[in-house]
Amino acid sequence: MKEKFPKTRAFVWTGKALKLLDQRLLPHKTVWRVCRTWQDVTRDIRDMVVRGAPAIGCTAAYGVVLAERKKMLPKAFEGLLKARPTAVNLRWALDRMRRVWEQGGNLEREAIAIEKEDREANRRMGQWGAELVGSNATLLTHCNTGSLATAGLGTAFGVLWTAFQQGKVKKVLATETRPYLQGARLTAWELKNERIPFELITDSMAAHFMKTESIDGVFVGADRIAANGDSANKIGTYSLAVLAAHHHIPFYIVAPMSTVDLSTPGGQDIPIEERSMDEVTTFRGQRLAPQGIKARHPAFDVTPAVLISAIITERGVARRPFVTSLHSAAARLSEAVPL
């Protein structure tokens, strides 16, 4: 029997160019952008044509391949690294590609390996996370963590998808995720495509539903996880964790080991990207707020480890103290994780 798998792809490597699904235009338009240079890839990462920490890492690796063909290394390493500062998968992928380049290895083969490994990691995270979901569950998620954000079925979305395939999910509550609306535009689109029952809610509605309805778990992704378990994710994640703790709801981070940054001691050491205030005051060219006002747009916040029930990786479920369990997961051979 053929294994079910989401059909959505965020990027496609053709062997000559990198095609990116322009996520800024979803769900109303499906447009593929073709990147033929590392500068194209850098621009599209920075401008959020592609987003999601694992997908950013994969596409950056292919950007390196394009740079090598134009004999523009190591300049490309430096340029790509600056595209998005918070997501550690970007640096992880570039460091890995640099090591292969310095050793005279095949960069295209390495980029393809990074993509395949992420796809397999997604599958394993889905399996580990689904074990934590009970029957007839109502689950809440934030931002977009599906196939659009990864090379495979997703991180937190992959858990929801796997649990749904196992008949465990009653419905999903998906937050809209202001100001970029990744939940309303992207997660809702993926949930609809996969026919998973869901309801879209505004970010400010989460407390109400946690109080008035039975929510069995919150599953979110991460863009960088510090050695102590503090986790940076899309702005609004921290407040969900506080609310979940108050209502005694399990709060789970789902991310591959490439998102775990053991060189960063704690959340205070994670750089937080500040994006343009125009993304708060306008949407697709339409002004939402009065002209001339000031606005703030930290793209991420940091959830303290004390508020996290567990961190689900492809190497298992890490629990507190994370400084011990994450180091153990990093050292563990992948063969120790059941397929």
C-alpha cells in the first residue's frame, strides 16, 4: 500500500535552477519563482518568498550550488547568511556546505542530501509527536509549519497530519499569525488541502478558547532552540505558552536537530529579527493604520524552557532538563531512532 504524503512543495531543485513557490501570494495565486543565482536565493529568503527554518536551510544550500557554478564562493556564504538572522538552520546548512567545499566535495550532492534528510526528519518527528496525542483531540497551532516551511510534511504540522492519519484528531485551531498572516494564508490552505478539520482564529482568541473549550495540546515549530531549551519562534508563540501553562495544556515544540543550537546558551543570546514596520501598518499595499505613525515588528519571540512540556525532534522527545536531553539527542546515533 502506497504511503500517504502531502503533495505541497515549497521548492524544487531542477539541476540547473531552484524554483520557489512564492508564499507571499498564497492562497490566491500559485506562482513559482526561478532562482538562477545565489543573489536570487538570498533576495527570496530575505523577502519571505520562502520561509520556515528548515526550508530556508535547504534553499540556502542550493544557493551555494548556484554560487559555485558562477565561481562566487565564499562571497555567497556571507551574503546568504545575512538574509535571515534568527533561523539557525540557515547557518547550519551553510556551515555544512562550507565544510564540503573546503574538502573538495560535491556541493550539489550535499544540498540534495540536506533536503532528503529534512524530509526524513519530518516523518520521524510526526511519528514521535503523534504518540503524544490522545484520541478525539483538539489541537492548537501557530504560524505555518507544514510542507511550505520544510522539505517534507512539516514539523508541528507534521505531527497534526500524522495524528490525523491515525484517526486521533477531532479538529485543529489555527491562529491567523499577525502581522504576516502565515496561519490564515498558509496553514489554513494546507489544512484545507489535507482535509483536516480546522477552525481559523485570530491570535487574540486563543485565551478564550483555552478557557471555554477542551484543547488537548499546543504544537508549534521553532527557528532556533538554545542549549537550555529556550525556543525562538514566530512572534506570538511566547504568549501562547503562557496561556497554555495557565490552563494546564501541554505545550510542545517540534523542530529538527538542525534547529537546536548548542552554541547558544539561552534565549537571551538569540538574535531577534526586526522587520519593517510597514508589514504591521499595511498589508499587500493597503494601509491599515494612520499615516506617519510608528510601529514595531519583532518577527520572533523566545519561549522560556520552563513553559515547554517537551521538544520533539527526529531523534526522540526531549524533556526537562533540556540542557541534558538536547545534548543527549545531539550525540545519539540516528540509527537509535526507530523508523
